Amino acid sequence: MTYVISSACVDVMHKSCVPECPVDCIYEGLRSLYINPDECVDCGACKLACEEGAIYFETDLPDDEQQHLTDNAAFFADILPGRDAPVGSPGGAAKHGPVGVDTPLVAAMAPR
């Protein structure tokens, strides 16, 4: 189980959730943040800190946000546009740095 960042984060990225994550598993794309499902410890600190209400526990995602469950995982498992390899589980967003690209789902969303 994991927490998931929904469409409410796209083009907003307050990043108030990032310093609250005790395992540094919230990574920065170009237009949205993504929670690494393999690194998340399900503590919920990110959800409480999110200024946009964009973070849900995976079983609590609204029906119209379900695509973000697989999309958040795809950010780490798939080779994203312009990259040579998947992000994977590098063991922390701070040491990895911003990824600078989004999944095709987020990239195709209309600007806010």
C-alpha cells in the first residue's frame, strides 16, 4: 500500500509535503510530484502537510483519480520521455534531484 499524489498537484507543487516525508520518497517531475510506492512507509505525514489536498491513501482515491495510482508507479518503473532508464528506487529524492519530466498522463493534462 502507498500514498498517491492526484491531479490537484499538477502545475501547483507547493512541496509542503516534501520535508514532512521521513523517508524522502516524494520525487519532483516537471509539473507534478510523485510518491515512490516502493519507498513509501505509509505514515501519512505527506497527506497531512499537503496544502492542495492532493494526496490520498491508495484505497481512498476518488474514482476520477484512480488513474494516478498506476501513473505514480509508472513514474518510477517506466522509461520516461527523454530518459535512458527508469527512475527506479534510488533511495531518496534529495540525493536524486528533480527528474524534470512527467509521465505521459500528467504531461498531456491541460495547464492549470
